Amino acid sequence: MTPSISVPAVASRRVLVADDDVVSRVLLDETLRDLGYDVTAVSDGAEALAGLTADDPPTLAILDWEMPRLNGLQVCREVRAQRPGAPLYVLLLTVHAGIDNVVKGLRSGANDYLTKPFNRDELAARLTVAADVVTLQTTLARRVVELEQALSHIKTLHGLLPICAWCKKIRDDGNYWRQVEDYVSRHTGARFTHGICP
């Protein structure tokens, strides 16, 4: 059975920022607010993980690599494990440059990687791409839910049922004859109440 995921109505402009350096965190917070984002800023990885796994979490996250309690890579791995398939775009923003670090960051579950100090226009462009990706993820997740519901409905209604013309019992797969309400309850979860029609 696949785990259920929460599907937001639309990709939001809410972003979680996690950085233990006060100056970096405030600068990023102000830049994002100027760009029209609703920002939640935290100072360590454990707070970031709590914010990203809470009910109705942000769909965008910008994480520093080096943070107390949990670092950015640990947060990426943990949030992907706790919310598999959920619409979430994670950008690592760090002083760690070099292709080895980029590969390590992306393999931890980040979607993008940017080194400090960041350029405002580049950050804005990357967040536009992030919003597009989250919108596609959200649409795809919603379609998957709709298809699963449709498939469940089809499975419930599919097939011919052998029914006795005289007593109205239905023959099940084990070749036993069952009352209609018993058969339907077993296969659909529906429950019956009884009364006398006019």
C-alpha cells in the first residue's frame, strides 16, 4: 500500500529558510520578502525538519549545509524519507563549493544547489523554476489520487455477478451463495439498513 500524501490546492509562495548564521538568515529573509514570498526562518536543522514535516508545510525550502543538531543534508534525507513523493523543492544554499559537494548535496535529496554569497537575480530565477516544478508535482500527485479513486471505483463495479433469479442470492468466488447485502458489504465496505418499502 502506498503512503498517502497531502496534495496542496496550488503551489504556494511559502518558503522555509534554515540557516544558523543570523546575518545570512536575515539577508535571505529580507530578499525573499522583497520577492513576494511568505518566509518562515529557523536557525537549525531540527527546526527545519519539524517545519517541513508539519501539517500543511511550505513547498519550498532553502537550507544551509552546516547547522546545529541536523545539517542540511540530513534534513534533506529525513524529509524525503518522511514525506515520499510530496511536492517539495529543496535548495541548498551554502559556502561549500565544488562539484563533489554539489553531487553530495543533490544525492541527499536536494533539488538545487547554490553557493554563498548568492546573487538576488539568480536566486529569483531558481525559485521561479522551483515554483514551476512544485506546480507540476502537485498536479501530478492530484492526478494520481484521481486515477487511484477511479480505478478503485472500476474494480468495485467491474464484472458480472451470478445471481439467483428466485432467491436473489449472489454466488461468490468460492461458489457459495450469499445474501446481496452480505456480498456487497464484503466487496465495497457499504453497510445496509433495513426497512419496509411502501
